[in-house]
Amino acid sequence: MLNDPFTPLVGQQQAIELLTQAVKQNRVPPAYLFIGPDGVGRSLAARCFVELLFSSQMQASASLQNRLLQGNHPALLWVQPTYQYQGQRFTAAEAAEKGLKRKTPPVIRLEQIREITEFLSRPPLEAPRNVVVLEEAQTMAEAAANALLKTLEEPGQATLILIAPTVESVLPTLVSRCQRIPFYRLDAQSLAVVLKQTGHEEILQHQAVLSIAAGSVGKAIASFEQLQAIPPELLADLKLAPKSYRNALELAKKIDKDLDIEAQLWLVDYLQQFYWQQWHQYNTIQQLEQARKYLLTYAQPRLVWECLLLSMYQK
């Protein structure tokens, strides 16, 4: 057999132990619920677990690992939330690649659940069982969740893995049919290990980004990418209190012009962390939090930033 498939997974020893023992004891349940925050290794754990399942009753090989990584193993179906566009479904990554405009979040659709049912109606090929992984299972509408419930009641020769942030985000009837596997935010040491392993060591130099990440590798990487997208001159100016009323108004105008609303909301998070680490000014943190609330209620962004930055100058 190859090395332990869970080797790449850092900081989730309880999950590794539960999943490994299930295979060793041949007591793998029909369904799992991987619960925990984004970016802490839930999807990676699912892939490692599938490799362990498939290799436990057949000869492991590098080709098995490659096929699982590429998602083209005949006994594995990996399901992600999708957008509907001109009669076609696109994952978030596919939509971004094609530059599609996305007004609503992606969801797992009823037709995807029907595809799961069809997939599980066939006997497993090249593996001891079929496996279905549903990322962001909390995005299922009630009709899709109810359809999946029927599949969970009679899964056949299969194991389903649902991935979600909290138990409460998934329909209770689905939760009751799954064995829960908890995942936790990484401690600082584990987070640093993973960032180095994945070639993102530079992030460790940005304490505000690490604070935003709060133990999530995925969030750390996404936040760092967002940091890189902010114009450096704008960021440098915002790290200092406005020098004058005019300077405050000019900064607000530039933020509104250069950044979309998602980037502005991220900037609020970043500035909260940065200002607190630099000056420990509680009032400024409160003002930023109020700005976030206004931005979320669709107030005019430029006006929100003008009020915020003018108040900072007055202090």
C-alpha cells in the first residue's frame, strides 16, 4: 500500500482517526457529514478518505491518486454548487473563468441530486463502492434535500460525504442519517505549516491577513489574493489617518471607483485588523464595523467611506 493518504491533511487528527478506524474496522457508514469552517481541510479530507476507501480493498497506485485528484475515477462523483446560465450549469470556478455575471450564490440543484441517484443505481467500477461528495451541502434547496434524503435511506453499495459549515445549516432529516466528523480551525503552527507546504509562505509576513483568516488556510489565501488586488498607493494612504478633509474625500472617491462592494467589505476587515494591531483604538474599530453594516444595507459606498474617513481625521 502507498503512504498514508491523510499525510497532506494537517491539524485535523480527530477526523483522521475517526475515518481511519472506520475503514480498519470495516464499519464505514452509508453517509458522513463533514462539519467545520471553510478552508480547514474538509474537501482535502474527503479526497484522502476516498483514496483510503478505494485502496483498502485493491492495490494502491500512483495512478489511483492522480485519477482521484483529477476527479475522473468511475466510482467517484464530486458535486459542487452551480450557477444556471443559458440552460447550462457552471461551478463557481467555471463561471469565473468564463467571466459570467453572478447575481445570486451557486446552489446544489434538484437535477444534480437526480444525477446522484442515477450514478448510484450502477454498481461500482474499479472500486469496492461508489462514493459521492457534496461540497457546500448547505446550499441545497428543500426540494433537493428531500430528494437526497430518499437516496440516503437506500444508498446501496455507496458512501455519501456531505460537506457543510455547521449542523444547523443542513436539513435535520439529512443530519440524522449521517455520521458527523468535526473539523476545527487550525492553530497558528498548523496554519504556518500548510501555508509553507502549499507555497504561500509569504502570507506569514502579513499579520492582518492571518488575523482575518482565523485559522482557515483557504481564507488566508483568498485574503492575501484580495490584498494583492488593492492598489498599493491606496492601501498605503489608508494605513494612515487622513491628513485633511480633502484627503479624506479623495480617498473615499478612489475606494468607490477602484473597488467593488466585495472588495470594500474585505477592506473593512483588513483595516479593522491593521488598526487594532497598530493603535488599539476601539472607537475606530467600532466606526469600521458601522461602515460594514451600511455597506451591507446597500448605502451609497462613497458616502459611507466619506463619513468614516472624515471622522478619522476629526480625531
